[in-house]
Amino acid sequence: MKILQLKNVYKDYKLENKEKFTALNDINMSFEKGELVSIIGESGSGKSTLMNLIGGLDSDYRGEIIIGEQDLKNFKQKELDDYRKKKIGFVFQSFNLIPHLSVIDNVTIGLTLSGVKEGVKHEKAIALLNKLGLGDQIKKKPTQLSGGQKQRVAIARALINDPDIILADEPTGALDSTTTLQILDILKDIADSGKLVIMVTHSEKVAKISSRIIEISDGKLVRDEKNKDYIPNLQKNDEIYETDLNKNSDINSVIKSELNKEETTQNSQAPNFDEAKIKNKRKNKKNKEGHLSILSALKLSIHNMWASKVKNFLMAIGVSISLISLILMLSFGAGLTGYISDQALSYSSPNVATITKRGSTSIVAPKSFTDEEIADISLNLNEYLESKNSDFRVVTKNEDEYDYNLSYGFSMMTGFGNGSSALAKIIYQPEETEDEEEAKPKECPIFYSYTTPPYYNEKHLLTENSSICGDGQIMLSSAAAKAMGIEKIEDVVGKKVILSINLPELKAPIETEVEISGIVDVSMFSGMLVMYVDYDYLNSRFKENNDSKGLSPTTLYITTNNTKATKLINDYVSTQKELSGSLEEKLVRMFDEMLDTFSIALTIIAGISLAVALIMILVVLYISVSERTKEIGVLKSIGARKKDIKLIFSTESFLVGLLAGITGIIFTLIIGGILTLVFNILIGFAPIKMMWYFFVEALAISIFISVLAGLYPSAKASKLDPIESLRHE
Ligand code: ADP
Ligand code: MG
């Protein structure tokens, strides 16, 4: 029974200069089951070309290569893949085992590509390996085997899908004479079991053992003769391959019936509509069980990654560095923002709305409000509050001298120049001492002068003996207190000092004795020389000095006792061009803007480092593809589809991303922990806030860039030409 026919087959190779080279010239021959055919001929005569055509690795030929009823040339890609997977088994001179897979995984790879279950694969492979005398070698890697053993593994791999045809291109070319005989014996057994075995050989000696010898010379068939002396290995027929594979075991019958099912679906021609539907249904079912599963792809990828674990680990560390910086940056951003807004919150009060003039050159010299402006603001605010159905109304001191809720504040930078020329300073006369130097009065400049906001209470004080300043009193920041040269800041409380204020609008400097009532907590400005004084007290000093022209307020405080009303007032203020919120709010906003700029810069840096990571992964995967060109060729010759190759490589890039992500997260946790510790020791708080979703984001980014980087290499891998890949060294 003819299972393979070649009719007038020509193969032309196109050369670079548009010439063509005819490698096969009018080949006619047919083959039957059970033949052991040797193809001989000089190097370059066209033997491998012929094998590649028969094996479906090359469909670019003239003439007909008929398998069953169909010409190979007319096979669709999918049919061709299936043909290689199910009908053909390749054996190569250089074995072409996949180095990172164990013997058993190498043998089962064809079944893995068909999506056969683990247990089934295993049993079938063990049965074959036992028969080939390799039962005790299944866990070994190819490098741990001898040449003969390798070739037997390759033969097992070729047989695993129970193909009709075994194509062996110089299978004994790399073996010594004893091993050659063993391998030939095995091939003979396979032929005896009813398969067609076609092998290419140089050696006339080897050819003599076969049942038929075909000689090719310069692409032409010059000899095709039966070997009359051929004796089948009949004595071994109790153990021949096909019987066992097809009939004896349940597993085999399962696989066989699956394969047959596919054949029927493929070969049924000109289906009517209903049949097409059924065919589709069957196809879908087959797709599920008939192809490389994601799990198997994962397993293959893990094996390969493990084989080059140092490289992969280093790459993961490289990628994880950009992830670490990304997460840490986000954590710093969140930590700092959180810290600043906490500070701001602790600094203002939910029941006091603060209004300043916008555009006053920020903190340096705030603009002051005139009485008319204050009246206007109060009027407009009340209209707004009414429109928003709030019961709260602003009452100015002019309207009700005892029951007002709009109070004044003043703030100004007073620390220009050096110590003695500051606009505000305190002069402290130390207690009597022998030391002349120490006995001199101390002048301490005040960098920033505030009046006490209405919401200031004990919480804003630093020492137990402090109290909020009233008439004839001031409060100092801890830095200002330390500047007086007294060791303990507690001891500063209660001291009398001269307060000297020399603003341009004053006729003469105000010089007045005041008592220090307390040390005030200015938290984030604790390093600054800050003074607080009561507004009414300061106002009365101004009036005395300045022909009863008082202190013009730079800040308005509206005490609401109702957070909703506070919020409404703040909302209103934010819509007014000429108004803005409190100084703290301004500072927070300024800080936020700084942080935003900083974040943009850091994001750009992170983006660049991620791009570098992406290119790094791309390069490594690209190199990996060229390193594994041969493996890809082998997989294709076994029947791997483009999709399967793509899946294997994409899975690998996914794993790289996952590995890098996990490495990055672990390192970030370690580094973040250390940083938190160091910050706590150095400055008492850690501006690092790690949110769980930063890690999720980093992992997602890592996987995304890896998969993205893997797209090109895996596409390239899937498009490799199998013949060229197999020739690759
Ligand atoms: P062999 O009998 O040694 O296996 P091949 O079938 O490999 O010979 O090659 C047959 C002829 O075809 C050789 O002359 C070879 O140079 C040529 N050939 C093989 N592959 C190609 C190719 N891809 N492009 C051009 N010429 C090729
Ligand atoms: Mg060759």
C-alpha cells in the first residue's frame, strides 16, 4: 500500500542574483509501509532537500508529493503543522534534543504540543524509553547522555505521536560503528512494525542493511532498487512498535482515536452547511485538548528560565531597580504629602476660617485689609451663606462690639537684615554675672511676627509652664527662645524682655517691656525665629505710637463653631480672585506645587528607567531567541504552530516580569523598612507611606513592560524558518 508518492518533483532554490538553483530534478518515486529506505548520494546532491519536502518543512516545490490522496502543497498551514505533528517523526544527525529539558520531557514534547495530559504522556514515553533501553535515564539532561543514547531519545521523540513516516537525516552520522548498528537495528524494528522509515546516509555499508536503496546525484534519481538480501528483524516481532502503540494499551487507543477523529474532520470534503457546523463544534473541542496548553507553556518556560537562572535573575534585578525607585518615590510622595497636610491640619482649626489677601507678595509682606473691604467681604459672605441655606452669619466688631465673630490678625516677615537691624527683635538683659561679655544685653532678631490666631490653645504650646499670650505678653518659637542663650527653654517662660518693633509706618520704634508667656509649637517651622503677640495688645501699642492709627489686619478670622459654615466660607474665598486662605494653607499649597514639580521630574526619571528596563528585557529575550533558534526549528519540525512558539516565548517574558516584580517588591520592602528606621532615628518621623496598591501597580507595570518587550522577540521566534533554524549552529 502506497503511503507516499512523489511525481515529477522539482525544487528550485532562488539565489540572490535572481538565478535559481535546481536542487531536485524530476524526482519520481513511491513508498509503502514497512520499508526501510536508505537515500545515498554525495554531499550537496539534494538528500536533505528531499527530506524537508517530504517532512512538510518546505512546501515550495513543483510536482506532486502525495500523502494519502492529497498533495502536500495544497495543505493549509494548520494541516501542515498537524501533518508534522501526527504523521511525521524527524530524527537528526546532531540529535537536536532540547538541552534544558530532561529525557522524558524531550520525548513527550510532541504530546505536550498536542495538549495531551501529563499522566498519559508519561506512561507512553516510559513505555517507549523502556523499549529503547533508556528506562533508567528519564530524569537525565541530554548533556549527560552518550551519542547513541541521545539518538535513541530522539527516536523516542519521533515515535511518540505514532507517526506513519520516520525521516532520519544521517541518523548515524555522529555515531561510532557499534552504536550505529544499534540505531540501525532500532530503525529496522520500526520499519518492521509497519512504518515507513526513510534515512539519509553517506555510507554504503549502512545502506546495505536497508530494504531499499535510492541514490541521488545532482538532484536526479540515479538508482532505486530493492535489497534482495533484506531480512526483517522477525525474531523481535513480539516487541515491535506499532502493535504495542496501537493496540495493546488503553492510552494508545485513546490517543489514536483522538488523532483519527481529527483526521476525519480534516479530510471530510465539501461539507454542506450542517456538516460545517458539526465540524466547527468538533474543531473547538479539539482546540481545547489538541494544542499546547498555557500550563505546559509555563512548565517549558520555567525549565528554560531555570537553565539560565543567573542571567534571568540578573535581568530581574535590573528591572526591579526601576520598580524599587518607582515604589519608593510614590511612597515618599504619599508620606510627605500626608505629613504636610497633617501638620497643616494640626495647625488650623475646623471651626475657624482664615482669609488673607491674594497677591500680597506671599509671606514676605501680606497686604492688609481696609475697613471698607472688611465690610464688603462680610456682606458678600453673608449673601453667599444665605444662598447656600446656611444659618451662620458673619458679624464684624463694628456691627456688634461684644458678640462679633470676625476677628483680626497680623503677620509679617520682620527678620530683614542682620540681628540688630531686624524690624522686630527682643532685647534680653541676662541676670547679673561676673562675666562682662555675658552681662551685656542680648538682641535677638525675630524672623517672623504673628498675632495669635483665635484657635490657638494649649495644644499649640511646647512646655508645661507655657500659656497663651495676653496683654503685655509674647510667645516664642523654641528656636527664638534658644537664641536668648538660656539653656532650658522652660526657663525662658516668665522672663521679661524688651520688644522692639520698627515698622516703616511707625513714627518711632515701639519699645515695650513684655513677658514671655510660653513657647509655641510651630512644628514644621520649628527652626525659625518666630514670635506671637496678641492682636489687640499690638494694636493698642500701634495706636499709642501712630496718632491713633491702629494696626491694619492682614488676616481675617471667622470663628464659626460649625465646620459646614467654615467649609462654605473657604469655598467662597477660593472663588474670589483677590482673597485666599490661611498662610498655612498657602504653604501647604506651595509645598504641594513643589512636590508636583518634583514628582514630574521623578516620574520622568522612573519612565526613563522603565524604558531602559524594557529595552534590557527586549535585548535579553532577543538574544535568547537566537540562542534557541535550533530549539525553535526542532519544535517546528515536531509540529509546533507559530502560536505555540509565540506562547512559549510570551509566557517566558511574562515570567520575567513576574520575577522582576516580585524581586522588586521584596527589595522595596527591605529598603523601605531600613529607610523608615533611619528616618525615625534621625528626624523622628518617616515621610514614607507605602500603600499596598503601589506594589500592585509596580507588579502590573513590570509584567506589562516585560510582555511588551517580549512581543517582538516572540513574533520573530514564531516566524523563523524551520529548515534554516535546524541548520543553525
Ligand atoms: P545534501 O544531499 O548534502 O543533504 P542538500 O539537500 O542540503 O544536500 O542541498 C542540495 C543543494 O541545494 C546543495 O547544492 C545546496 O548548496 C543547495 N541548497 C540547499 N539549501 C539551499 C538554500 N536554502 N538556498 C540555496 N541553495 C540551497
Ligand atoms: Mg544533508
